[in-house]
Amino acid sequence: MGANYAQQINSQLPIVQDAELNRYINVLGDSLARISDERNLDWQFFIVDAKEVNAFAVPGGFIYMNRGLIERAQNLSQVAGVLGHEIGHVTQRHSIEQMRKAQGANVGIVAVCVLTSVCNNQAGEAAIGLGANAVFASFSRQDEDEADAVAVTYTTRAGISPLGIPGMFEILLKERQTEPSAVDAWFRTHPLEESRIEKSRERIAKIDPAVLNGLMVDSPNFQAFKRRLAALPPSPPPKQPR
């Protein structure tokens, strides 16, 4: 089911085709997924060439992250934290529950609407239908909390600082105060409040400081990855759903 949905999504969304960028995001994603996945899924990670801030997961190990989110990240740990969170939605089976609610929906069109905010009106919502909306509806607070918890575990086991998780949340909350439209897609699908940041920091505080201080926060390769992404032509305007 996940592979079929991923095929739909890839036909609708502008996926970055740069081989070096795709290699980097897949190596980083695999470093987290291989220590979290007991089912040996064939994980695949994609960068969506969209300026909006968002990321999402499809059952079966298909993870999508918008270019706009990566551009806002300051270091490796923040992008790794988002990847760990989305991987958690797959390993905890949150994603498959959403997909089951909307079997038969045109998931590709739903992805265009949700990840690019192009359907933020009544006509757009009617076009994709109520059933399709369930595909990328907001996860419950419990689901988000579980994904946050496993993201702390996954990043730490991969040798990456989990401090990037609350760090990325803080960047997005700050931008919501100054330019809410830029992060609207994220907040519609990922309920985020100050309490989530506090809870993430509480979990991280339980890690041995000697271990935490030895974890990777950033790397030259990540900064080179960001520069290469920034050098691409501007993201295309969102495709209007048919």
C-alpha cells in the first residue's frame, strides 16, 4: 500500500532530482532507520522542491521532507530530528492508520494540497474530498508525543544530538509568530506547542551528560549539503490539483 501511495505522490510533487542531494538525505535517513526498524523495510527518503515547511511519512518507509524545512535548519541535528520523528510515525504505525482511513483516495493530489498549502480554501478541500483529507490529517497529540520520544532514542543511538528536535521546533514556533503563512502546512499536520518542546528537553535531560556531549550536532558535509540545495533554482510554484 505504501509503495502505491509513494508512486502517486512522486508523480504529483516536484521531487529534487540532484543525485548528490538525494545520496546525502538517504545516507542520513538510513543511519537513523537501520537502528529503529525491526521489519527491514526498504527505506527511501525524498526532498520535495517546495518552499513551504513540512515533512511526512508514508507506510513502508517512504519519508518526504520539503526543501523549505531543510533551508530553515541550522545544523545536522535539526534535520536528523525531523527525520527521526517521521521514521517514528512509520515504526509506531501511525501512518498506516491514516492511510487505512482513506484507501482509494488520490493521495498524490492530497500531498500537493497539504504540503504546499495550495488547497487552503473550501473549493480545494472539496476537490480532494473528506476521505482524502484523512490521509494527511493532523496526528493526535499522543502520536506526536510517541514520535518525539522515539526520535530522541533514534538520533542518540545514531550518534547525533537529540537537541536538534526541540531546536527545530523552536525555529518553527518563532517563525509562526513573524510569518505564519510560511509554516502553515507544518502546523496543520503537526500539532506543536511549547509543552512539546519542554517534554523533549525533559527526555533529553535524562541522557548521561557525558554521552550527550559526545554526540554530533553538525558537520561540514551537512553544511555543504545545505549550500548545494540553496544553489538550486527557486522552488516551482505549487501545482494546482486537477
